[in-house]
Amino acid sequence: MVLFCGPAVAQQRTVGDMFRDVAPISFVKAFVGHCVHNAGRLDKVGAAAQALEYADTPEPFWTMLAPQEAGAPYHSWFAIEGEGSPFLLGISEAPLNGKTFQMCAVSNPFMDADIALEALQTIVSLGTTLTDETIAGQRYRAWLVPDIVQDAFIAASDIQNMGSTGVTLSIAAPKLYE
């Protein structure tokens, strides 16, 4: 008797598949652990990213993920291990209302923004809404979080109104060190 078997097909997982598999609460814990707990202390965020051996994001990601202001200090990493991974982690600094503010953000291009925000609210109390606006399909929401750091705010941006998933959660706080 002869058995005929088709060729073995190996199912390979893509990076996109890995992003899609991240549980919202896990993604939020990565944001809280890296960014919220270190609001205004990008020195600590950078040290953690190095200690955890996150990969620096290569060009063209820097150009794609960097702040709008071309000269703003910026660095980003790609985390492939640990809570909430994979995710992108970015830090930046800019003047705001006469102070130097530091921004820390995590991003998942396949996470549902509303579900991520529901998970965030189980850990962080979002204060007064600063804004909830949509411009050219991008929705930007921000809340004051003075219980974390005075004058700090958490923001979420997404393009769900354009039919796409993905969310970036960020916190901006006055720089707390010299």
C-alpha cells in the first residue's frame, strides 16, 4: 500500500501576528511600567531599555515615529520580549509652557485603541479631559494626570475613524532631573 502525502507546510508567524496577539492589559502594563512609572524621567526609561537589551529602531522607523519637530531629541526601541511585547517604545523632549516636557510612548500598530484605553483605566485614573479631537482621520485624546506628576497628561492617538487599528499611548510630564 502506498500513501501519498502532500508537502509539509510550515506556518510562519509574522511580526504582525505577534503584535495582534498582545493582550490589551499586557500592552497597558508595558506602558505603565516604562512610561507612567517614570514620568518626567527619561533617563530611567533609556536605562531600562538598554538593560533589557531592546533593539534600537533603525531608519526609516526613526523618521516615521519621530516627533513632528525635526530637531526634537528623540530615541526609540523595538521591544520583542517581556510584558506587552512586541511594542515600540519612544522618548522625546520639547518645551511646553516655559518648561521642558518629556514624552514617553508605547505603540502597537494592531491594537484596538478603545479596548486599550479600557484596560488602561483599570490601572490608571484618567483625570480631566484636555481634548478629544479628530483631524484628518487621526483621533487624539488627552487627560490630565496630576496624581502621577503635577502638570502631566496621558494621551492616546489612533486612526480607527479611517478603519485601521493601532494605538499609541503616551505620557508627557515636566522633566524631573538635570
